[in-house]
Amino acid sequence: MANLTETVEREIINALETDQLVLPTLPEAALQIREVAQDEDASVSDLSGVIARDAAISARIIKVCNSPLLRASQPVENLHMAINRLGMSYSADLATGLAMQHMFQATSDMIDTRMRNVWSESTDIAGICHMLAQNFTRLSPAQAMLAGLTHKIGVLPILRFAEENDHLLSDGFTLDEITEHLHPKLGKLILKAWDFGDDLCDVPAHYLDFERQSERPDLVDIVTVAHLQNLSGSSNPLAKLDWSTIPAFAQLGINTEQDEEEEEDLSANMQAALGMLA
């Protein structure tokens, strides 16, 4: 099995290096959103006009704005109000991440199921990332959310490759093994190709390094903690890790031995976070 995994990994790397497998490009909607957000002369109306072209993204931004985590005093009823409330940068980061959902689809049932599962997991983790950034750091909750949405972006070229190579489709175990091993490296390559900042590009490559020591709380710490919190109570082997030994938890100032009241507060926030992007 190990030999097959290594062989297929070499095939994928070789396909990338010879341009037979192309890294995914950022969706056009996301490119337009980023372009407007980076324009110093752009207004809320300009950004609203671009985002409004996608009704699904618009609706989810309004939902996020009305989320219990943001504790809005009055409900927001339209996209313009939501962007005003959230701010241009926050709204652009959120919309950019949400625009990627269309990339997580395939024609093969086996690959499509995996794509949709990855996106579902990413939205859960993104919501937790928002909650962690908001409550335990001074980092942008929207940047943290974007980090959560893109932390497994590296699975895309792997699953695209599998879709075109039948020998992988017949062996889901090997495919999952390859995906887990290779996606961090490919994720960093993709985000770099998309001209995302180094802090975001580092997330796919390092969020599974549970011994990593950072100088200050960063996006990797947030995604590491969110990933493990999302696995809590599951049958995944990582759910058995001792959080008190993982530097990312200490870096965020999270008490891994909470009393009952603290656990209830965190649980309530967690439920709100998980529903944030659903």
C-alpha cells in the first residue's frame, strides 16, 4: 500500500511539474471582489454591486452579519447594510472564501462526495476560526474565517487528478491517504499562486504541526485549534490528542482544563460558530 501511495504521489507531483495537472485558479467572482476591495477609491456600493451578482454569497454574508457571534443590536436586512456593518475588508475576505464553494464539485460520485465533505468541514472550521479570533486574539475574524475556508484547498488538484485516473477511484483508502499527506504542500502552492499573504499561505502547510511554536498568535495557531476542536468527540485518532501539550492552545490563551461554566460558554459559542456558514 505504501508503495502505491508513493507512486501515485510522484505521478501527481510530476503532472504538476510538467503542466499536465494545473493548479486551480481563483474563481472570477473572488478576483473581482478582491480587485474592488484593494481599490482605495472603492465604496461600499461598489463592493456591494460586485458581491450582489451572486445571490447565495449575498445571503450568507447577511446571515453572518446577523449571527449571534457578532451580537448585532438590530437585524441586518440587505447586503449594503451588512457590508456597512462588517466593513469592506471583512466583507471582501468573507465573500472571497465563499466564492470558492463552486470549486468543490465533481462529476464522479466518489470524488464529488469527497469534495463536498471537504467544503462542509471547511465551513465548520471557518466558523470556529472566526469565534477563536474574535474571543482569544486581536487577529481579524474575517481573515481567520478565510484561513479556515482555504486550509484544505490543496485537496482540489489531488481529487481532480483522481477523477482522471481510474486506478485511484477504485481505491478510496489510498486516495484518502494520498490526500492527507499531499494536500498541505499543494495548498501552500495554490494560495501563493493566488497572491495571498504569507500568513495565509502558511496555514495549509503547518496547521497539522502540533509541535509548532509561534512567536505570537497567528492564523496557523487558530486553524490548528479549530481543526482539533472540530474533531472533538469523533473517532478520528487526532481527537485523542492532549490539548495541553499543543502550543497553539497556549498561544491563544485557551484553558484546556476549563470549569463547567467556561465549558458552557465555549459550547454555546461553538454551536453559533458551527452554524455561521452553514
